[in-house]
Amino acid sequence: MQTDLSKYNNSWYKPGGNSIKQFCWYFTNSFFFMSSFFPISTLKVFLLKLFGAKIGKGVVIKPSVNIKYPWNLTIGNYTWIGENVWIDNLDKVTIGNNCCISQGAFLLCGNHNYKKKTFDLLISPIIIEDGVWIGAKAIITGGITCHSHSVLSAGSITSEDLEEYSIYKSHQLVEIRKRNMLDV
């Protein structure tokens, strides 16, 4: 059996917000967030709140940040979001107080079911508790909780929860299983 993307259907997924809100956010995100021309965090925080995000005080959002849906985003107090961070929040992303999401990190709530030939969309939330540091170009997948003051080092990927006050790194490519596809 082989993947057949002609049968892909994610019509069940509703990102929230009406079509006009989504359209307006697309251009706001492109112009003010993904661009390097607007380095002012206070303006970005105001815009995120305007579109439904819950943002604490003292939040720093650097240039060239991509946020999919602000209405699915909560950020606590004194948290930093570095340059080129991508928050692909098809589901809820909650970031606690005093966190650092470093340059180029990816928070990915969406994935695909590789076992089905239709490659169905899968979504699940991400929770980043207080004091967590996500290193540069690190990747967090959906369904993960990074517990209090954990660290995911630069370039690492996690698909498992991070325990509190623990440091993690992953730089080794390891085959985890063979891909078996279901005829569904």
C-alpha cells in the first residue's frame, strides 16, 4: 500500500475564528510578526491580544516570528520568544512565566498519521511550564508537556514529556520502527 494524498481530507478541522478574522490575522502575522521590520514587542503583544491571545506582562517577541492562530496561544509573564520561532498552534499552546523559546525553535501541534494511506491530520496541544528553556532550532511536537524549568538543548527534538529541572538533548538519528500502513 502507498500514501494517496488525493484522498486527504481535514475538513473536520476548525481552527477557530471566523473567515474574516483568519484572513486579517494572515496579513497581520505576515506584516508585523514574520517581518524583521517591526522589532517592537509592545505592538506585537497588543496585536496578539486583539486577535484573542492571552499574553502576560513583560513578554518579549523578537522579529520574524510566525504564529499560526493567536486565539490558540497563551503566554505567561516575562517570557521571551526569539527570532524565527514558529508556533504552529493548530491546537492550544500554553507557555508559562519566565520561559525562553530560543531562535528558530518550532512548536508543532500538528502531525499526520503515517499509518494511513490518507495521511490524516493529527493535532494535540503543547504545554510549556514556568522557567522552561527551549534551545535554538529545537522542535517540540504536539501532546508534549515541558515540565517546570526543564531544558531542551539546541537542535534537539522531543516527542516525549520533559521532566522538571532536567536537561535534554537529541542529536542521534535512530530508526524506531518500520512503517506499516493500514488499508483504511
